[in-house]
Amino acid sequence: MKVGMYYNNSDVRLEEMPVPDIGNNDILIKVKASGICGSDVMEWYRIKRAPLVLGHEVTGEVIKVGLDVDKFKPGDRIFTLHHVPCEECPECLKGHQTACRDFQSINNFEPGAFSEYLKVTGKSVDTGTLKLPDNISYEEGTFIEPLGTVLRGLRATGIKPGDSILVIGAGLSGLLFIKAAKALGAGLIMATDMQENRLEAAKRFGADYTALAGEDIPSTLEGVNDGRLADRVILTTGAMPAVEQAMDSVERGGTLLFFAVPRPEDKVEVDFNRYWRNDITLKTSYGSAPIDHYQAIELMSSGRIEVKDMITHRLPLEQIASGFQMAAEGKDCLKVIIEPGSQD
């Protein structure tokens, strides 16, 4: 079978690998669609394990099932995840599923979703694979995982109806935050980014106001929000100037969510005096758990969150190198979907 082998953002090669054999508890799927995630093009994060086949925002058709699998059958339309929590450790039982050691260390995909066929094993079969509703297409289903991460992040902020929201970084994740916050009843929503085309997308998808990242964001925010900063600030980029803007943009009693973080070598200086006196909370959010995907599916299936309008490029596996280049540059695209079966 053909796979897209990742060496670095500028070197993703079409290579051949054997179709994986499955065991009694595994399933084999024919990949129908796989989205290029922002983390896939986070080169400093990925290159240390290269070469490898990436891809985790995936949907497909079940082709084979192991002898002990009774939850699925050939022909089922499914969405599946490579990382799932154990649901038994103290972290899982306290609601911190993405801090689970199994979640962070075990990859249940072989080889990865940028391939014609994908073997799914372990708990990813039991709790990480869900049937797609009939009204969610394969390409729309690739948004279940990224939307799940966004919903988990919003839950971490303690968002309430009417809260003012500032989204710093209007890439795919930032735009999903705008859509999800609006669906959950947010009040004023403002977005910032360095690119005008992303700010235009932010307005289309529900932002009330936008601003270029180089502006005085706190003053701009106060000017449109009755003299107040934001109740919830969502940081979707790890760029240090964005971090500084985010930390200056939180209202008293508000929350700053580090959905993205700076590179390990970048250190954030924090004067905690203001946060302490003004009851400001700093939160982090990493990944998503099965509960988040059920919510994502419900919001998509009910029509409360539309995602098809975020897809800008659909490419066959043979053009994966171009897809990675576009996604890494992020200038003229929002969501790039790789469709390995598009040339069948």
C-alpha cells in the first residue's frame, strides 16, 4: 500500500509499505479521509521521531475485523483515534484523561492515517472508534478529533453563556474555538492573527471583531467590550509575542487557556501579582478524550457546528507533499484533507 512518509515539513515522500496484518482484537480500515493537523506540521515536535507515517484525524470504512471483535463489521463507516485513556488510573478517574500515561505513550495506529489502509488496535478499537452518523461525511468526520480538543479546552476555561472571548491565533483551531464558543452561548467574540485572510475567515465563522496581531490588543478589546478585557482568552499559538498579548488581555476573574504552548526553549516570565490580586486563572488543555468526541459528534450531527465550510483543499495521497507544504505555511488554506481513496 502507499503511505506518506514524513521526514520533515518539506520532505514528505510517497512510499510503499505492506498492508498490516490484524490480530484477533484489531480492525483494518480503508482510509477515506485524513486531515493534516497543526501538530503534524509542528516540526520541532515531529522531526525527532522521523521518518514516520503521521495522521490521526481519520475516518474510513472497516475492511476486516479480528475474530474477537463484535462491535464492528466490514462496511461500517467509522471515526477512530490513535490515543485513548486507560480509564482506570487515578488521572482518568479524576477527569484528567489526557494526562493518562497510556494516553500519552501508546499509539494504537499502524502505521498512521496518511496511508491507504490503517490497522487499529488496543483500546482504540473499544473506546476510540465510533460509527459515523449517516449525516456526517467522511471528510466532515475528520473534524471530530480537533473539535473534541476545542470542546475540552472550552470546558477547562469554565465558559458561561454571555462570556466575552478573545481568540489569539485564527488558524484552524482558533476558528473552531470561535464556532464552538458561539454554539455554547458566548457573548462578544474577538479574534487576532497576523494574516488578513484568517481574520476574514474568523468574521465569517462568528467573530464579532478582529484585529491584526501587531496592534495593541488589550486597548482594542476594551474599546469594543465596554472598557473590559476578555472573560476567557484562548491562546492557540505558541509565539512569544502572542503569549504576552494573551497575558495582558484577561479581565478580573477571567481565565487564560494555553491551548498551544511556546517551544521548550522559550520561557514565559509571569508577574503573578496581578493574577493573584485579580483572581485570574491560568489553565492548560491537551488533547481530547472519548467524552469530547461524543459531544463533537452531537454538535456536528445536530447542525449546531458546521465544519464543511472550513475545508479549503482536498488532495489525493499522491499530493501529500504539497498538502504538508500548504499546511505548514498556512497562508492560503484552512483545512487540508488527504483522501487516499480519491484516485480509486
